[in-house]
Amino acid sequence: MIDETALTVLLTADQLRDRVRELAAEINTSYPTGRDPHLVTVLKGGFIFLADLVRALDRPVTIDFVSVASYGTGTRSSGVVTLATDFEIDITDRDVLIVEDIVDTGQTLSWLLDTFRARHPRSLRTVSLLDKRSRRTAEVDIEHVGFTIEDRFVVGYGLDYAEQFRHLPYVAVLDQTPQHPSERHTDSLRR
Ligand code: PRP
């Protein structure tokens, strides 16, 4: 376990709330009346952002969740991804908005975009709260970005380190990493 003294606040709860409102206004403008978006979030990190975003959108959106995993011993940053949990709602002819908490290498989003496109949505866009652009290894278009951040390990507001810190109402940089190998979580360390 790491305690919260290892964290340095990067984005306060107020900054997040204000930016989520701005993103919601942007998104509302890009979907005309009668074209309410269908929001698909990638578990688990996006759950808090999605919850705040749908309330800020204040229109009758629909939501769904997918989860992704990597094949064999690869990590998702290798781009070798599979859907661990598939859509519950068919996305054919829907205006799909992928909701991500963070885009890092872009490999997960790149794979998701290809996979979603193959299901023939009417339109397909992405919103990511955080964008760690300097780490990109796959070219991806993100229509709506909350904050572009430096290459630091961030936690909070849904993002974890070894399943810790998701509950925090702010985003923080984790400066300390645990020494014990059992506390290391491959997926999280990649972010
Ligand atoms: C994060 C995030 C993205 C992915 C981005 O998930 O939610 O799906 O990493 O990384 P990439 O751009 O390098 O592909 P994470 O692996 O932390 O899983 P979690 O959401 O379940 O915590």
C-alpha cells in the first residue's frame, strides 16, 4: 500500500468539474437534437469521468461498457488487445462516443476505433479526460480532450495504481513506487 503523502495534486476537483462542464458543452454542440450520443466507456478507469460527463451533458444519452485485455503475456501497450467484455447494446447506426479516462500510447484506443468501426456505427468519436501525448506510439484522433499532461504516472478520479486511488476526487502524480514486486501491477505501471 502507498499512502496519500506520495501524491502531488495535478488537477483539483474544481478544475476537473469545470473542464468536464466545458467538454460537455463542446460535445452537446457536436451532436444536434435527435442525434443523442451513445457513450461507451472502457472499464475500469473511465467510470467516474463517465458519471460526471453524462450528468453535465443533461440530455438523454445511452451508455454501455466494454473491458479490454491483452492476449497471452503481452501488455495493452503492445497493441495486442481483445474485448474481455463485449457491448451489451448493438452500436450499428448509433452515434458512438468512446469515453476514456486517459490516452497514453494510443494502442488501446487505436484498437478500439478499428473494432468499433467494424460494427458500423453511424458516427464514431472519442473524448478523453487526459491525454499523455508525448507517449504516443499509435496515431489516433481524439475529438475532445480534457487536459494534455506530461509523462508522469497519474492516479485518482478513476485512475489507479494497483487498484489504489481510484476513489480520489482529484488527479495526482504518484512520485513513489513500491519496492515490493507483488505490489506491482503490469497494466497500471504501463500508464
Ligand atoms: C488505461 C486507460 C486506457 C489505456 C490507455 O487503462 O483507461 O484504456 O490505459 O493506455 P494506452 O493509450 O497506452 O493504450 P488501464 O490499463 O489503466 O486499465 P484500467 O482502466 O482498468 O485501470
